[in-house]
Amino acid sequence: MKKHIIKSAILVVLLAAGASCNKELLNIQPSSPTEAAYFTQESAFQQAVLGIYAKLTDLYSYNNVNWLQEVILLPSDELTTTQQNNFEDFVLSPDNGKLNGYYNACYQLIARANVVLEKIATVQDGVFSSDSLKNSNEGEALFLRAFAYYDLWNLFGTAPLDTVRVESQDQLYPPSSKGTELLDQAIRDLGKAATLLPTTWDANNRGRVTQNAAYGMLGKCFVFRATVSKSNADYQAAIAAFNRISGASLVPDFEDNFDYATENNGESLFEFQAGNPVQVDNVYLNNDADYAVGQASAYWGFYDNNYAQYGQPIFIATQKLEKSFEANDPRLPLTVNTSNHQIQKYVLHNQLTGFGVGSINNPRILRYADVLLLKAEAVLQSGGSTSDVIDLINQVRTRARKMVAGGTQPENLSTTETSKSTIMQWIMDERLRELAGEGQRWFDLRRWALGGTITLNNSYFSSATPALMKFDAEKHLNFPIPTSETDKNPNVEQNHGY
């Protein structure tokens, strides 16, 4: 037995020696493409860019009952719940699973964008068939990264600023950002993206971000920063960005903004592209799997009484929202069913897919109506013409009134009004009515509270469960930094009160 072992050992040594003399035997090709080999084709860059968009699915889909929309929908005065919910009651802790999920999805999107930006900066000549496509891809990555930072600032106020790919150990623990640094980065990214993105895409790429999307989000970020900083220059920059939007308009029918059959219309500047899932896309499983699953669906079950919610909607309208509409405002029945308080947006004209739970109805993230009202706010706060401000508000109200032949409500607001506080209240009220249930309200309330425009307290929210609500503006205007971050990064500071 021992002789056989010795002979085998000698044979192994001889084989190894022979192999060392033939270096060609060592040039074994990897079983899958390496990173260096992957980014040598234009098609690879298209796949990588679409991979950034795909991360938005985590924010808008069902995700095995782990849907995250309540993070931005519920802490507001427009929605309440049929069940106790920590986001409505502001009983939040750093280990909240939804907060951790939202935070992590944003940083995963940022990481994907950083990789694409690095690869575009170092790509070899000849890989892209045109400079315009290369520029467009860079603009898309910058836009989507900016959108993630916009969300992070509006939810947490602070989070690490990560603009380069992590390649060394000393990059693993970036510190918390300060003040408006997250918004500052979003503004830089969007400003550059606007110079790179195309005005339109062809039909096969409909829904990818454009110059109008970048200018719209850029102006929005300037308004949000100005609300806090009181910077007239930021308001002026917002107006300039909004004025660069070309060809967008309010669609004649308000309802078309929430119908799956009228997606990507002239009013929509940016929306999540929900689609029919392929066979392997299972809404009861997490979105990311070990293989590409194609288009992924959105989710509106929290507004609908579909069986995924056990036969009843979970999120319903507050009395405050319902009472904010004039009685004959045609937007009211398209926003709320006043008999049962059910939100109507997106579910009146919905098409379910994916086991009857997913939806192909795109969430509209930025509409031109939002832009008009933000521009009105920027003009007002920067000392512009009050009649011009009211004209902008009236464009939104006129569209609503003209949806009904002979409609009388909502009437145009008087352009002779000059009280700044009165007009600002008109803007805030119109944003509540026009954008209800679209994920805008909490971000508005938060920035207005930070800037001293309003005072947030329990009664402001008109919650269905005021006894449970423990709102503390000093604490709750920023949500807690998730434990998934603070446990790993010693340089991240937890927000006040948590």
C-alpha cells in the first residue's frame, strides 16, 4: 500500500513539473464573462443601464408582501389605514424592515449607477456606435443616482455620500452627510444629466429618462433645497430649470395620468415602467434572483380590495383629503370614493398580472402638474409676480374643470390676490388635491416643516388613530438610519431621538 502511495506521489510531481513547462495549459478561460470582457460591447452597457432602472422595482412592486410604498405614502395627512401602522403613528425604530429595505434598495441602485459611470469614463473607443448613446447612458446613470439621493434626503436627511465605486478598504466606511449634501449631489448629477440625455427615445425605448425628466427633477430639487435654505438663488435656478422643459403639457383628462392604457403621455416626465412579467417572475418571491426575470410588475393592492389584502384596501383617504375638494371638482371621484374612502387613482383603470397581485399600471413619479405647482411656489418665494403665480395654479384647476362639459368647479383663483401667505396656502392646498396618493405629500410636509412654512403636530395629520400617533417634529422629520447601516459603518451617526 505504501509503495502505491509513493508511486502516486511521484506521478503527481512529474505531471506538475510537465505542466509547469507548458504555460499554455495554464491559460484556462473563465466559465463566465469577466468584468473586463463584459464591458467591451455596446449591448453590455445597455444591459447594465437597464439594470439600474430595474432596481426601482424594489420600491414599487409587491416583493413577496414586502412592498415598500408605505414608507413614502403613510406619514402624511392624505392617507390613513384600516390597520395599525408604524409609519402612520410615527412609532419607528432603526430595525424597521421596510425602512431597511428602502434604504438598501437606494444604495444598491447607487452602486449600480457608480459602476456604469466608471465603465463609461474608461470605455475604449469603438465600443459605442455613437457618442450620443454613450452620453445618454451616462445621463441615465446620473439621473437615477440623483433620484436615489433625492429619496434618501427626504426620508433620512442624512446618509453616506457615495459617488465612486468601492474598490479599497478605506472606502468601506463613508461618514454621514451633513445638511443638504444629498440634495446638493442630486442637483450636480441632474445638472449634468440634462446636458447628456436625449429629448426623446424611439418607441422601443419609450419610458427611459429624457432631458425633460432631468430638468423637472433638477427644478424640484432646487425648490426643496430652497424651502430649507431660503435661498433666492435656488428658487431662481428652479425656475430656470423648469423653463427648459420643452413640449410637456397637461393632458386634457386628469384620469389619463393613472390609466395603464395612457402611460408615458405628454404630462408624464418620469414613471416606473411596470410590465407583464415573464413566466419566472413570481411576485411572491424577492425581485432579484440568480437569473434575469425580465420586466417586473408594480403593485396597487393597498388601494384596492384585491385578495392579496384579504378583500379590503389597507390605505384609505383621510377626511381632510376628502374635504379639501370643492363638491363639483371632477378630480374628487377620480381620487376618492367618498362612500368608502377608497383611493381610486391607479385602481380604476388597472390591469393585474402576476397571480392577480402585480400590476402593469406604471407609477407616475413626476408629472407636469407637479412641475407647474412647484414653479408657482418658486416664483412666489423669490418675489415674482403674484398674478403669474396664480396663473400657474389656475392651469391645474382649469384642466380639472374642463374635464366636464359645462363644469363650474374648481373655479379659477383671483389673480388680484397679493397676500403671499394666502397664495402659498393655495399652492399647498392644490398640491394636496392634485397629487393625492402619489407619494408626494410627506416630502412636501417635511420640507415645509423644516423651512418653517408649517408647524407639524398630531392634529395636523387628521389621522384615524390620533391616540396612537406620537409625532415629534424634532425627531420624526428624519426617519431613523437603519441598523443595517449603523451596525456596519462606525462613521454613520444615528438621527436625533432614535
